[in-house]
Amino acid sequence: MEHQFSAFLYQEHVLWIAAFTLGGLAFALGPIAIVYLFMPLQTRQLSNKALQFIECGMDPIGDSWIRYGVVFYLYALIFLAFDVDVLFLFPVATVYNTGLFASSIRDFIEIVLFVGILALAIVYAWIKGVFKWERKTFLRR
């Protein structure tokens, strides 16, 4: 028995494929086009600040070459690590909702160890002072 291959297997879904492709392009390129259409033009040239760097439309305070404390980076790394680890717990909770894993104490102990190690990392960061934010003051020029 010979099979007939058509040039395109999803001919009856061409309209849907085109609609989703155009929708994806609109979501990807739409914000760029909106910003380009509504952005203010030549505002820095009017105020004679064409060479000045702008952050969020505010005048900068101090020099741009400031040193960030290592606490900032540690806080960011801890956030990323726990964000990824918490996302891991969602599929685990879904699997534990089934009857196959609900009665297994070994799997429950593994998850408790996983969360316990994460908790130890928080305690370690807390002892090291990662969560203490000291207020810094800047001189305006």
C-alpha cells in the first residue's frame, strides 16, 4: 500500500498557523513600535544635555563609576537560586498529588532534605549579613 504525501500536512490549519504567527510577531515587535511612536524626540538637545547619560529620565546623582557592594550581588544570586528551586517544587507537588507517590516515605524525605538544604542556605546568608541593607547618602553636585 503506497502512501500519498502531500506538500503540506496541515493544509486545513493554515489560517490558524498564520494567525498565531502574526500574533507572535505582534507581541514581539509591538512594544518596540509603540515606544518608537510615542518616545519624546530631541528633548536632551533642547536642554543642552546631549552628551549626558540619562537613567529613567532623571538627572544622575554623582559619578556613574560607583562601586556596588558585594551584598547586592549575593542577594541577587540567592534570589536566582531560590527562584529556580521553588519552580522545581511545582512539578514535584503535582506528581505527589497522584496515588503512586503519595504513600512513599522515601520520596517525602528527599523533598524535606531538599527544602532543608535551601533553608540552611538562607540561614547562612542571614548570619553573613546579606540581608542587611545599609542606607547610603550621595552628595548632589
